[in-house]
Amino acid sequence: MVLKKVGIILRKGSEESKTIAVELTDWFAARAIDTLIDEVRPDLDLLVILGGDGTLLHVADQASQYAIPVVGINLGNLGFLTEVAKDDRYPALDAILKGAFTIEKRMMLKARLVGRGGTTDWQYALNDVVISKGNLDSLLQLSTWADHDYITTYRADGLIFSTPTGATAYNLSAGGPIVHPSLHSILVTPICPFMLDSRPVLLAAQTTLTSKLIAQHNTTVKVIVDGRICWDMQGDHTLEVMASDRTLQLIASPKKGYFEILRNKLGWGGVTRGQGHNA
């Protein structure tokens, strides 16, 4: 991979990420590669994330907009997105320069709010779009459709629309399933539903989802896109969610497979590497 200019994104408030960024700047300069710190521009050939999954999510929208490949170097515990351990950063970057890497094109969602006052701009999510009741005491009623087919009116604390990448985030905490990131699909998962038979639904990526708040007494709830509070949603609003044409080009770690990361993060047991079911 030919690199002329690399962006380095730092974890906010992390002195360690600043120190490593200085080292990486020198490392790239020795190879005639320019670097920028905490900037995402269309002329970048690579983004190096120093932090955790949250740091990567912060720039996923811009990285997907400009189709910039992203590699995550995790400065804490192993992440689902920031797969490269900090001690492996130089071998991983060497492999990228040599072209010995795999790019996973991670599906993204786009969402907008439609109401009498107009339609918002699209917002993009690598993980999820969430309708959250916030501090309200009562359950929400969310009438939800898949294309022209009525799903149900969820009575719950909120609703999660998730990508397969986001399946291991809020969706998992809310009781949703794990979905392999190579499977293009959209998950709809209620948050603390009133009825136990309100189960998560896995839908084709081509599905357009709409959800409308059945509001009482001028109820206002929050729409959160990848952790960013984007809109206040009221009874005259409809939230539209669908798959985006954009993808995040995520460079996978050559040392960490998807299920190895799951075992590490979720504390799964089972056979160790090299011990197959016939061992």
C-alpha cells in the first residue's frame, strides 16, 4: 500500500496516545510519509486510531465519507474495532506498507428525522441508531414498520437499530443477538420491553425501517447516532433508518480473529487455538 499522508487520531485526554503519536510521526517521517494529528481530510491514505472503539466511532462518519482505510491501535483492553494491540503497532504498520493486510468493508446505517417542520440531514452510524426515553418515567410506544409491512408497536424504554458491527455494542446489552460483521443485515432490538415476547428482529440490509412515537402530553425523546445525541423526537416525527451506500474500510488485525476477540471480550470458554473439534 502506497502511503503519502496518514492521519493519526488521538483518544481524548490521553497522554499515552500523545506520546505514541509523536513516535509514529517520526516512524512515518523516516519513510517519507507525512502525518496529520486529529484531522480527517479526503487526501489521507490511512487513518491510525490511537485509543479504543469509542475513538474510532468518533471519526467513522468522516472516514467512510472519504473512503479512507482505518486501522485501530487499542491502548486499553482489546476492542472489537481497534484490534491491533499497542505492542504490535509497528509490525502491523509494516504489514500495511507491504500490502499484507485485509480490509473489511463494514456496513453502515443512515438515519433522518421527518416531520411537519421538514426533514433533517442524514446522519451515519457504524454501530447503531437508538431511540431513547432518557429521563422519562413512562414506557415509549413506538410504531415500527419494515418497508410497507407493519412490525409492531413496541412498548419499551427505547429501540435500537443496529448494524452487525454494532451487534456487540448496545444491542448485546439489550439482549440482542451477535451477528457476524460480514452478514449485511439490520437488527431491531427493543430496550427493556414491557412484554417479554417483544423479541429482536433481524432484517435484510435492503429494508427501510420507520418508527413513529405515539406520544402523550408533548413527550420528547432522544435519537442517538453512534453515541451522539442528534435530535429530539416528538409525536409528529418519523424516524427513517436504512443501510447506507457508505462502508467503513476497516483494516483487520492479522493476529486477532473475530471469534478470538469475542472469547476475550465476553469471557467465553471452549477449546483453545489449535484444538479443533476432532482433537
